[in-house]
Amino acid sequence: MPRPHRRTRPSNGPPIAEEAASPPRIIGGELRGRRLPFVPAGRTRPMKDRVRATLFDLLGPAVRDSLAIDLFAGTGAVGFEALSRAAAAAVFAERHFPTADAIRRTAVELGLAERASVHTGDVLLWAKRLPPLDRSRPWVVVISPPWAFFHERREELTGLIATMLREAPPGSRLVVEADEAFDPQDLPEADTWQRRAIPPAVLYLCDR
């Protein structure tokens, strides 16, 4: 059976190659259209606009008044998108200090500093001890690591996912972005996750 043709252009965005070299933009909510600082071929792999659009379509109203937790934040595109769409607050976790500082500057430039907090350090250590997080509202957790981590740091990463599942307040939604080579049976509680492919990315969603 022939494989379906893959689109090389998002339905409302630039070609994929052009998108990869462009600063990510906020695609919905009150800050729609704002661009975020980004250095192509640098340390970050921003979630592509088309993947983020699908992600937030799937999350829908769950984002409003939630605590958005953007793990492996990079440019912070996911957390800022959530804030633009009325998340109450966002937590960004990024191990690279200059990149984390850039997230803080972006929060100030967007007028979101009071609703954004940035944790600098190895987010995989959260598997052993979470930082203080607001548990009075549902979480929207997005785990979007370097894809190599699914193979090179598999046990640590699955431990992190398991911790976030266990600690998330009722009504929370968790998302893992992986590549097509990832085996979803590696996910904790593997049969509870929904799968949505946006090649070469795949999103896995779980409700708590």
C-alpha cells in the first residue's frame, strides 16, 4: 500500500525548511504574531509552528487558567503560547544558562514577567525532586526534549515523565513530543496516551 503524501508546507505557514530557519512566532491568543528570539542551528530545537498549532488545538480550553510547565523550554515558545492563550502562569525549565536568560528577557519584553518563572538546571533531576509548583490549579505539562534523549537518557527521561504523571493535580494534561523512531511502549502507563503524528514529530497526550 503506498504511503500517504506528506505535506511540505503547513496549511497556513511557510515551507518547512523556511520555518526551521525562522524565529518561532506565537500563533494564537492575545500575543498572536509576536516573534521570539532564536538562533538557527544553535542549542535549541523549537517546536515547529505546525506542531505547536496541533498541540494547542488538542489541548483546547484546558490551557485557560492552568499552570503551563514547559520542560526543555529552549526559546520558551510553548510556555509563551500558553500564556498568550490565558494560562494563569508558566514555568520554564531550561538547563542552558544563556538560553534561560533569554527566556527571562522575552518575558519582560512581552509584559509577562509576573506570570513567568524560569528554572535553570538539568530538568531530568526533577524525576527525583520537583521544585515548588502551584498545585491549586491543573497543570498543562509539555515535555519536548532533544530527541536523542529518548535513546541516550531513556531511563532518566521516562522517570521524569512518570514523576510528572504522578504529581500532576487532577484535571491536568501532559504532552510528550518525540520523533517517529520513539517506541510509545516506553511511556509510563503506555496504554493511557493518545497519539498524534505531525511528521517528523509525534505528540503523545495523557489526561490525569
